[in-house]
Amino acid sequence: MPEFKLEKVSSGFASMVVQEPGAEGIRSCYACGTCTAGCPVRRVNAAYNPRKLIRMVLLGMQDEVLQGKEIWLCSSCYTCQERCPQGIRITETIIALRNLAAREGYAPSGVSMQAKLIKDQGRLYALDEFDDKKRKKAGLPSLPSEVAGATKLLDEKE
Ligand code: SF4
Ligand code: SF4
């Protein structure tokens, strides 16, 4: 995790984050570490630490949080959120941080590409004959190659 530098603190960062849906309660974090103790990502990557991420937000470490890779490591398993004694919606806070990072152009290229695919065709990958064959075999109807409803929804959100 990056070093804290007072001169780089963004005083409005925490206020900006708490306005995002799901992140409203982060100011009640008392740094108990329950989230980190149960995090499965933490078990395989000691550098990942949701408690520290929340602390960094509250300290105004905007560049380090939004430009760093940590927010993209969360597997969205919700273990931390279910266990937090303060009822903080940690997983949703991390999603909110990803949204903020993406709006500022810091999303990893793979994520941006997936977003573009969903926006353009309503799916992560194009359906081909092979998929249709498998669906038919399983007794399922074939699917259209584009999902107009999804692309329209995303257009309306912009
Ligand atoms: S479990 Fe909740 S209160 Fe404890 S450190 Fe994590 S976010 Fe903060
Ligand atoms: S939701 Fe993310 S931060 Fe929380 S326990 Fe799961 S992987 Fe860790």
C-alpha cells in the first residue's frame, strides 16, 4: 500500500465517496479489521486489505485509491460486508470506488473493454452457432446475437 503524504491529501475525497450509493456509511468504520480478517483475497495476496482501503478513503488518499490496483482485486464475495460490526457496505463501497475510478479513466483496459462489449452488443462475447447448438442440445431456445434492451438501457444511463 502507498505511503501517506500530507501534501497529496484530497480534503473532499471522503465526502465525494460517501455520496456514492453503497458507500454512505464508511465514516463509521472504527478500523477493527474484521473485514480484512475474513477476506479470501487477502489470504492469497497479503498486500490486499479492505480495512486499509476504507482508511485511505477517509484520509483523502484519492490518487492512491483511484489509480491503484487494489480496488480491482476484490472478488465481490460480500464476506466483509456480512461481518462488519458497523454495518458498512464494504463490497458496495469498493464497487463505488471502481465506478469513480472508471469515470476518471483509471479502469484497467480489460474492464473498459468488457464495458464496451456490453454497451455495444449487450453481451461480453458474441454468440455463434456453437453456442446455439449447445443451447438446442440442452432444450433451450436460441438467443439473438444482440441484446437491444441492454444497449438501450446503457445509452439511457449516459
Ligand atoms: S469490519 Fe467494518 S468497522 Fe471493521 S475495519 Fe472493516 S469496515 Fe471498518
Ligand atoms: S467482498 Fe472483496 S474485500 Fe470483501 S471479503 Fe470479499 S474479496 Fe474481500
